[in-house]
Amino acid sequence: MTAANINFVAQRQSVIWLLLAQLVTLAPLLGVLPVWILAVWAFVALWYWRIVSAAWSFPARWIKACIALSTLGGVYFSFPSLFSLEAMVTILVLAVVLKLLELKTARDHWLILMLSYFIVACGLLFSQQIGALIMALLQIAVLLLAQQALQRRRAKTLPMLRVVGVMALQSLPLMLMLFVIFPRIGPLWTMPLPGGQATTGMSDSLEFGDIAKLSQSGALAFRVRFNGVMPASHDLYWRGLVLDDFDGRRWTRSSWSLWSNKMNPPVLAEPKLNYTVTLEPGSHKWLYTLPQAAVSRDDVYYSDQHLWLPARPITGRMQYTVSSNLGQGLVDNKALSRKNLSLGRAANPRAEALAAQWQTQWPDTQDRVAAAIRYFEQTPFIYTLTPPLLGESNVDEFLFDSRQGFCEHFAGSFVYLMRAAGVPARIVVGYQGGEFNDRDGYLLVNQSDAHAWAEVYIEGQGWLRVDPTATVAPNRIRLGAEAMLRDQEGYLGESPLSLRNYEWAKRLRYFVDNINYAWARWILNYDSGTQNDFLLRVLGDINPQRLMLVIMLAGGIPLCLAAFFSLRLPKRAGEDLAARYYLASCAALARKGVPRRAGETPDDYLRRVEAGHACWAAWLREQTRLFSLCSYLPQDSVSYQENLTSLKRARRPQKWLERSTSATGYTSK
Amino acid sequence: MPSDQLAVLAAVSDEIGRVVLGKDRQVQQALCCLLARGHLLIEDVPGVGKTTLSQAFARVTGLDYQRMQFTSDLLPADILGVSVFDRNSNAFHFHPGPIFTQFLLVDEINRASPKTQSALLEAMAEQQVSIEGETRPLPQPYFVMATQNPWFQSGTFPLPESQLDRFLMRISLGYPDERSERRLLAGGDPRAVLSQLRALLNAEKIIALQNAVDAIEVRDSVLSYVQRLIGFTRQDSHYAFGLSTRAALALIQCAKAWAMLQGRDYVLPDDIQLVLEPVAAHRLKAAADGQGDGPDLIKRLLSQVPVVV
């Protein structure tokens, strides 16, 4: 097999565009694909280039087999499982890249470009942010250019770009229509969606140091839009999950509560606070709400821990509307579990001694709680992101030795002390506060706002929130995590946006987030429910006939327009613009009663008009002069356009007369 | 175009006008034909000044001049020349005929037999003569001016179409108008003035002028008008046959020369229209009797074909 076997003329331009298209297709996926893919591409591209330059020949069959097998082996070793989305996409990309070594016909060329479209679509599986969409559109533009370069004899970029623009405009109505009415089918099977394990977020267990780690991330957790006045920052305790199972070191959700834990939704008293929460994409196992809350959604239920949980984990972006009454207590309607007093296998003798002292001193549970709060107020604790590591008796070591900790240390120790003192207590994990984006008036809750606090059970009042962190570091609650921790090493250490100190950077961040939020609200959240509402509102009734009509209009209008512009009648032979405008002038004068005969030359006509119809003579003289300049005199490209424009502008004698008489300084020649 | 050339051309017209009274237009047309490197056919009844015009023309242009009177017994050798045996050198020597000149006046061309007429063909078309297997070039510039009597007069052989096509233009003088005729009658024999005419041009000047004609600009819009004209003659049922491509070329060349005579360096449709009759009338024939002769056909052409589309 030699280069001479290439039975299509691989034009240099089309090859360059093809390689460029491949690179552009690959580049945005490099975060997902193993990096060595780029090396494979460079190698194959170089080989193909040498083939096209007739320097090398196509590889033999066994060489191709070796390359394919070794790259497949590379995929096998690069990913934990071959049946993950990332690995699948990598294999597809490899197939498209290696196809270059078999690219012999224009059809192969075409195939590669078509598969590249598919890869671009695959890219949207990994991110659906507006940035990803813009990137995909740019990629498609390059692919369209490459397709044109294959077909055109001379690949000039500008005319090709014009075609791309026209195609984009033509497909826009159809695209919008399909977005609006294409049925949103639920997932037929669960895709192993990427990043489920890697994104930062709450886990369903807590150990000292977990939240401190989380707060180093600058990622967004969710956004909240309030209908009405936003409560003060120190009231914004976003309850996520309750950890009541303690094994002595690690707090987890009580395992038994995972089943038969449903409870009737609370009846909220006025005044209600209404707001909408939009969770960032991920796998959602719980909903964040302010206590006491009612969520209006079919696929979630209310648990006996006063939490809203999805019946089945919801993946992707999630949005829900909540009504809350911040003053309403969390009253259980069934017997309290003994779990809430368990200390597990922990051995913290000093803490237990302190708790026992409180238990004997204060018979009333409320007093014991107050004593504990007082204890946290009076002891010189230090609120820090980087507390020292603690040993086996971590509560003791924290309370009496290191006294440096983050919210989970305070909450954990507090709950431990309370349980030891016989007060039912548990840890609540969630977010506290948030960042108000005043550009568009919504609240941004970041991972750095992650927080843990305690709830104690007081007979008759239900679960009461106690936040020991608020007593140790009141600014954390009052001003938010950012203000409190800004100067601490490690806070937002992972985030590239350490520019938070600057006002302009903040503005910019809010602006970008506005766009993302709007994108999420209006585009990504357009699910079957919103679609139904929207179509009902627009069409009045959803039936196949109306949907078909809309689709046909959307597809038909651009087609009709394209047909209209391409099916113009052929020009008359020899028609040029100057002649058209001159004839228009003649026709205008014919309407004034002086028609030009077909066989009459412009000069003859002018002489006749000068002799018999002097009032039009000046105008016709000018038009004749311009027409002769355009049509008969030696061509001067500079003045041709000017003359043509003047000829066109003055083709109505009446207007010309009005203009020239009103214009100052005009003298009739 | 240089203004001195223009002035010379104007002076030439004036000079000839001293002898040929009241025929300015025909003088211009003849001059135009010369500038366009063509040959001229003058058709009219005897005695209206055909020969006078040609003689005046020959003098003013300053070219070598030969005049031949065609008769029915004229033979081709009389025109082209003959090889005569020279006993001294023991060889044939060619004695060139009157055709070897720069300005050839053929009087009453249609009195000669077609055989003799055709002897002119090669000379006029290719500016060369082949005799006894040898090709001899003609002097430059080469200009044939022929006169003919109308076909209805006695003793005439109609010129074959091929011969007619060789003439770039055919003009007729017509009777002079009253005032000119009176001046003629009062002034005596114009041939007396003929000898006083000055030679304003010479061969080099004429060749320079002919080259200047080639530089005249013809834009697409004029070319398409010419194509519409010849296309019309090919499609319209009034014409026995359409104009040839050579006719179209002739039309453009004449229009260029005409534009130059008007002092323009570009061709207007008006130029085409003005030279259309002398260039095309003798090449057109009505499809049927009673549809008019050349001038009527030209008039139809001019009125029917749109100038601007």
C-alpha cells in the first residue's frame, strides 16, 4: 500500500483543516482523557502528514493492530474500570484518531468529521455549564469549516466562515423549537456519570477535620432565591443531614433510620418564608432547607429527623421550592431514640466527669445545656482551620489540652458532653450563612460555608439548635465564614479565586455567577414539568397536531427563506447595476410622458429631452453622464462605486429636483 | 489621444471638403474606414463625385496611388502583374501590376467579370498577393477604394457576397444638396482644385493613427450591444441570413475609428449606430422581396434592438 493509493486528491488545505478539527475536538476533553492521548494524536497526525506529503506509506495491517492494541492497553491501565464513561469516550477518541492511518477516501474523511461531532456531544456529558456549550459551539464551527475545506477547491477562511454563520442562523429556529418541545425522557438506565466520587460536598459521616477540609474548597454548593426579605445571616442554618449515631470517633446517620423514617410533613404557621434552592449538579441524597420547612415536590419526603430527603437519589442539577417558618420548633411525634444518648465506645474520662458534675448540679436539662454553653464561652478555645491532630480520646484532648478546633470539634464535643450529661443531643451538618449576590439578588452558598452544629432535645420544646461555634467565634456566624477565615492559612487554599479580597474580583465573580445561575435556572432546569407548563401556557393545549405545526413552522421557515434566496430568477443577460438604475431613471421619465425608445442611445435620448422637455434636461444630463461613466468610459474602479451610488440615488427625477432646489448653492448647468 | 492627431484628422476632412462639397459625413466615413484598416466601396450612379472623392483622398493622405478602370474584358493578370522572360539574364522577371501600391482606386469594380474581381480577394483580405507560387506582400498601409454603379445599370456584374464582405464599409454619396451643387456649378471644374490639395498625411502617420484606434476602449456594455445587434439579424425573420462574426468585428473596429474621429478614447453606442449602416448594409439581405433593402433593414435593426438592458 503506497501513498499513490490515496484515491482522492488529499488537498493540503483539507488535511490541515482535518488535523485542526481533530485537535480542537480533543483539546477540551483533555481534563477527562489521559494526557498520553495527545502524544498518540501528535504521532498519528505526523504520520498522516508524511503520507499526504508522499514521504511515508500507510502502515501495514499488523502495525495498525499493534498500535490499536497498545493504546487499548493504555486505556485499560489509565482507568480503574473500562466500563466508565471516561474510558468509553477515550476509546471513541482513540478510534477517531487512529482512523487517520486508514484515511484513503473522501468518505473516510467525512466519517472522521462526523464522529468528531459525536465526540463534541460527548463533551457535554462532562459539563453542561454555559462555558462548555460555548466551547462546543466553537468546536462545531471548526468542524463545519473542515467539512467545507474538504469540498471546496480553494479553502478561503472568510467565505467559509460566512457559510458557517448562515448555517448557524438557519438552524437556530429549529434548535430553539427542539429545545422547547423535544420530549424530556427520563434516564432509561443510569449512566455512570462522571465525578460522583470526586466533587466536594457533604458526606453522610463526620469525623474531626472533615468540614475543615471541605471549607478549603471554593466550589459552589447551591443558590437560593428568596421571595421577600432574606433573613439575617445568623439565622441561615441550612440543615442538610442529622448525625446521631456515634461509634466513639465517627458520627454517622443512624442506620435504622434509613427505612420507615417517614413522617407527615409539618403544618407551617404564618409567617412563611418562601424561597427556591438550586443545587449544583451531583448526586443528591438530601435537601438543604432552613428549619422548619415544607418542600413542594413529588419525589421527596419528610423524615422523622425533620429533613427532606429524595425518595431515590436525584442526579444532576436540582431545584426545589421551600416554605419555612424559622420560629417553629422541631417537635417529634414519636418516642425519642436511645441513640441520642449513646457515647459509643469512646473513652473520654475527663469530659464524662465534667458532664457528670453538671448532671448532679442541675436537675433541669435546660440548665445543663446552659452550663455547657457557658463552659464553651469561658474556656479559651481557638477557632482555627488547622487544628492539631487528636489522639484516641479526642474529645478530652480537644476540651482540655489543645483547645483548638473547627466547627465539627465544637459541635462534636458539645454533643458528647450533653449526651454524657444525659441530655439527648445530635449533630446537624449543613451550611451556615452564604454570600449575597446583590447584582441579581440571590444567595450563593459555597462549600466553604459548610458547618456543623448541635441540637439538643428539650422536653416540650423539641429539638433546639445550639451552635457552640457561635459562642466561641461569634464572627463566624455573624459575618460568615469568609470574613472570619479570610486570613487563615488553608481557607480556600484549593480555590484559584484567592482574589476574594478585591472588590472588582468579587463583582466579576458575581457577574459570572449570575450568568451561570440564569443558565441553570432557564436552560438546564427545563425538565419535563417546566416543559409541560410552558407548552400549556403557549399552545393552550398539548396535542400532536399543534406540536407538529410548531416543528414544521420552525423547520419550514428557514427552508422557505433559503429557497426564496436561492431560487431567484436568473438575471437577464448582461444585466448590470448601472444599466438597471439608468433604465429605472428612464422609466421614471417615461411616467412623466417622455419614454425612451428601445433603440435610442442615452445621448440621443438626452438630446430629445433637451429639445422638447427642458425641465428634465438637467437631471437626465447628470444621469446620462453618470451612466456613461459607469458603462462606457474607461473603467476607474475608484469612482465607479461612487457614480453608481449617485446614479441609484437620483433615479427619481421629482425627488432629485426637490433635493437640488432645496440644496444651497446648486446652479443648473 | 494626442490633440495634434485630432487636428490633423480635422484638417484632412477640411482639405477633402474643398473638392467634395457638402459631403462631410461621407468624407468622415471614408476616413474612418482608412483608420480602421478597411477597404471602402462607394456605390452610386455615375457623375456624383465618386472618383473625385477618391482622388482627393489619395492626394491628401499622401499615399502611393494607382487607379484602375475595371472593364468587362479585364483579366486578373492585368491587375496582379506578369512574369516576363528576360533574354539577357535568361530568367523570368516579375512585373508587378497596379495592385502593388498603397492606395488603390478601383473604378467601376462591378464592370469586371467575377473572375477578375476575385483576383482582388486575397490582396484585400490578407494584404498579400500569390502569383505563380510566390507570395508577395503588399506595401503598408494598404487601402482599396472601389466605386461601383448600382446593379440595375447596364453592363454590371453583381459583386459576389464574399467580395462584398471584404469591404469594411459601403457608402453612397447621393446627389449634392442645392447649395453645394450651385457652388460646384459656379466654381467650374473641381478637378482644377484637386491638384492644389496638400498631402497632410503619409504612410507612417496613417499607421500611427491606425495603431491609436486599437487603443480605444470598448466596454462590455457596448460589446453586448453589438452582440444583441448581430443576434437580432440571426433570429429575426426579415433577414435572409445573420451578420457574420467578421461583420461584428468590423462594426467594433469602425466604431473605434469613429470615436477617435470624434475625439473620444472610448466607444459609445452612438458610434455603433452611426457606423452600422455603412458597415452592415451591404452584408444584409432581406429574406423576401418587398421587405426593403439594406437601409430599411438597418433602420429596423436600430429601432428594435435595445441599447441599454
